[in-house]
Amino acid sequence: MRYLAVFVLLSGLVGSVVSYAQTQPDSTQTVEETESTSSEWQQVSLSRHATHASPAPTNVPNPTRPTPAPTTAVATVTVPASAPTASTLPTRPAPAIGRVPARPQSYRPAFSGDFATNRSGWRGGRKGGYHYQIGFGKYNIRRLSPAPGEVAYSVVPLPTEMNLNLAPYFTIRIDVVADSGRVPSGGLLFGVRDSLNLCAFRLRSDGTMALTRLIDGQATDSVMTDDFFRPGVPVEPNRNQLVIRRVEKALHVYINQREVRGSPFVFEPLPGNRIGVTSSGDWTSFQKLLVTLGPDDWIDR
């Protein structure tokens, strides 16, 4: 009977242990040892083994939701039927960039004496009783042994487009220089055809002047005679500027930018169209010869 009781007790204990194990998590676990209070009881060790392995967790990326593109609000513009088109809009010229060209000026023919290279063909060397030398912007005439009454002169033609008889306005200017302290004895020739047909504006060492128009060697003009007279303006020693200017039917004459007595004179047709210089002094230098057509601003102001 005692063995039967022990068997029954063990059977009940085993059943309770099995039912307890079924209620625990699925893992390997060792059950604590249990001893019976009775001295005849045997020590029983129970263990439970998992029958199914739990799969290892895997990192599965979360599905990404596509980001919607930003929306831009579009304003609706109503174009009226009469709106201007590109072809009807007024156009404005683009502003000029850089340097703006100067306003074109009217062409004014000019002739320079070119007393540097003598391209114009002035006299050079000894001619008669005078010596002619050109260079460095100067045209020098020196008296050597002239015959009685011999006067030095040298002329060159003007360009064909510079006809002084056809031009209603022209200006001729030149500087006449003498030895230090002396008034020059010489001057300007214009409208020259030859040595007997010409016009001259001359100074003399005593400070007088003459405005002459010769036809066949004779001073036929009652105003532009071969006589010398006081100009009514100062004549300087050493250097003087002579200016002849035509203004339509009038001929203005200046010494050192001052109009001489009796000017303007009546303009008469010129015998020719050449320009030149003349001298009767010991040494005379001519500089800055310039002939221009058209109004002269220096005279008008």
C-alpha cells in the first residue's frame, strides 16, 4: 500500500509539471530540483526543451511612399482682344555704348606752305641776287647782290579745288619775320598769274604798308595802288602776322589781328590763282602760311 501511494503521488506530480511546462515560453529552461518531504522520496530533475526554433528577426526596410511634386499656383491672365502685339509696340533705339562719334563738320579745303619738306616746290638755292632756303617750318630769303630794283619772290600754285575767284570766303595768313629789332621788308603775294599780274600785301622797314593789284605790270586799281601808307595799327619789330580775307565783295586786311586803315576794300577779280612771298630786305623769314576757304571763326568773333 505504501508503494501504491507513492506511485499515485508521483503520477500526479508528473502531470502537474507537464501542464506547467506547456504554459511557459518556448525556450530551453531547467526546472529547479524538488525534494520530497518524505525521506523515502527520490530526487527528480525535470527539464523542458523547445521543440520549435524561433526564426531570427530580419531587418526589412519600410516601404517608402513617393513624395508628391510641389504644385505651383498659375495665375490666369485674360488678354483683351485689343491688346497690342509685338509688331504694334513702339520701339526705342538702344542707348549708345562707348564713344559717341562727334557731329560731322563741313569740309573746308586748306593749303599749308609746307616749309618743312618743300613738297609744294618753292624756290631753293641762289636765284638772281638772293638766296632761298627752306626747312624746319621756315622759308628764309637772304639778299646777296641784287640788281637795282630787283625784288625776291617765290610762288606756287594752289590746288585746283581752291579757286580764290570762285570762293565767296577765303582767308590767307602768314607770319613775316626780320632780324632782331627790325621791321620786316616783305610780304604776301596772292592771285598771282606771273610776275606782272598779281596782288601783293607788303610791309616796309619804316612801318608802312602797301596793298597792290598789278595788271601787266601796272597798278590800275585806284584803291589797291603801289603806294605805301601808314596802316593805322602798330607794326611790330621782328615779327608780324599778315591776314587777307575775302567776304563776298569785300576784302579785309589785318596786321597782327587788327584791321588796317581803309579796310575793307572792294574785291576785284584776281589775275591768277597762285600764292607766294616777296622780300627786299637783308634777311626775311616766312612762317605758318595757311590758305583756307569758308568763314573764318577767328575773324568773326
